[in-house]
Amino acid sequence: MKKIFVINGGQHFAHSGGKFNKTITDADKAFFTQEKGFELKVTDINEPYHLQDEVEKFVWADVVIYHTPVWWFGLPYKLKEYIDLVFTAGHRKGIYYSDGRKNENPEVNYGTGGSLHGRNYLLTTSWNAPETAFTLPGEFFEQKTVDEGVMFGFHKMNAFTGMQRLDSFHFHDLEKNGTVERIENYVKLYQNHLEKVLNNYKINENEQ
């Protein structure tokens, strides 16, 4: 059984009800079934959680999937709080041991002290911005992809823990153009992406 841990970071706030990220999380529940060889655990950042339980989910998982909207070019504050609290609680308890450096030569090896080696993670983001804002010359994001631009620090955060990145999936133009047809098509494309990613990468099951 492959062990999948999904984090729904679609925070409920102001006009944002988190509905789209719930839809994608529901798509995970339909995809990652026991019949297909998966075990699934899900955390919704809007619901109460216990820090040690969340640490244990990261240690347990073969693949961690983050779903997040992008708010003001970053994570929703409750998802950021979740990561800050859980990763701190996971210090020397399975998420990371140190920053990787040694006292005798502190100039090298920063970021190599993670404890989650052998795990993979996958990021999805949802945007009001259309995809062309990232690809067309002269547009807002200067032809930098989501992963190499806005979410660069997020990927480094996960690398710090020792996890390896699987190909991200980004959902665009969901505020001004979030039609039922667009969302249904995105769900299909996302599940196709999961099929492709899990077939193309060797996902190692953790020894327990």
C-alpha cells in the first residue's frame, strides 16, 4: 500500500470559502482508494489538529500532497501557521534533525539535515491569475513559472526536510472564470496528472 497524506490548505476567509480546494481534496479521496493500493490520510487546516498527530502523518506518508490557494503571492496564513507549528514540533521527531551544518565547517551543507528522505511531495496551487500571466512576454510574472517564482521558497522548505518534489499542478483563472465546466475539466486533468506522476516516478514505501 502506498501511503498518501493530503493537506487541504484552502482557508475559509472573507470571500474565500475554500470550495475549490475541497473539490480537489474530494478528487484525491476518489483517486486514492484501497482498491487501487493506497492508504489515505487528510488534514483540513480549517479544522482542529494535534501537532504530534500531524508530525506522525508526515513521517508515515510516502507522498505528501499540498493543496493551497495563493493569497497575495504566498500561502494563506492558516496554512503557513500549520507548517510553522508542525515542522517546529517535528524537530528531532521525524521531520528534520538540524540545518545540516557541522561546527567544524559551518559554511557548507546548509539544508541537509532533514529526516524525511525517501518521501515525495506534490504541490497544487489555485490562482485568480490566468496561465498567460506567467508565460507571455511583458506580463506580470516576467515569464517565471509558479514553481521557480512565487513558490520557490515553498519548494526549498520541503527540500530542507529531505522530501523530493514531484511535478506540481497549478489551477489558473478560477475567480473570474471559475465556471462549472472549467472546474470539472480541471479535476479530470488533475487526476490524469496523478496517474502520470505516480507512473513516472518510483515512489518508495517507507519502512515502518
